[in-house]
Amino acid sequence: MMRLWTAILVCLLSSGTASVALAQTHDGRASGAATPAAEPALPPLPGFTILPPPTVWVESLEPSLDPAPRRPAALAPLYASLVGFQAMDLYTTAVGVRGGAVERNAIVGAFGPQGAGGIALKAASVAGTIYASERLWRHHPVRAVVLMTVVNCALAAVAANNLSVIRRH
């Protein structure tokens, strides 16, 4: 199914870059035969050159066999948002506990959400998640981005829940 969508995407993107035009007769009517455009429709401006249409490259969703794969561009912002969501979770948990709420997560409760234990736990969680994503993107870059997106969405939901608990107390 994914290959079908990739093929459709390639077809749609490459259809706009084709340099094929209908041949026209001297009176401006189309002859009906498709031929490569010999001249641009408008004369070029002085000092400017006409470049060929861009080539569209679509990454394969299959595991990469390239010895030096490139990190997906989306990972760095996802890492930054992971740190932000973890910090927001830590802060809202501490505010909630100070306000009388009860920490329902036994692991966080054991480390204490207000102090060095909570910070160490969140730092280890961030480091472990980033480490797993870094290992994953080398062979499965799309899966690494999906992993980080899911983790960020889950942390955003946790922080939003913490804020609603704070409002109730």
C-alpha cells in the first residue's frame, strides 16, 4: 500500500516538472503532437538564464543500505520538543503535588517529583529516548521520526492532564 502512495506521489510531483509542450503551428493552433519545448514561452530577461526543471527525489521507505545515511531533518526539533515536554511534565507534576494532588505514577513517586530524583529520572528518560531514536534512524529513518512524534504526543497529553489536575486543586 505504501509503495502505491509513493508511486502516486512521484507521479504527481514529476507531472509538474515535465518539459513537454504541444507543438504549435505558425498560426498558434496546437498540432496535437507532444514534442519537447524548443523555446521558452517568454523571452528570457537580460542577465538571467533559464534553468531546467528541478528533479524530484523521493526517499524510499525501505531500510537504507547506504553506508552513510543522513539524519532526518525532523529529528532535531523533535528532540528539542521532547526536552521541553519532559520539563513541562516535571514542573506541572511538582506544582500539582505541592497543591495537594497525588502522583499516580509509582516510579516518579518513588524518585520524588520535586528535586534531584525527578530531574535525574527525566534526564535519563530523555537520554534513553534519544539514544533509541538515534540507533533507529540509521536503518529506519521514518520509524525514528514516528517514534519521536508518538513519544512527544504522549508527553504533551501527560502535561495537559497535569495542568487539568492543577486547575481542579
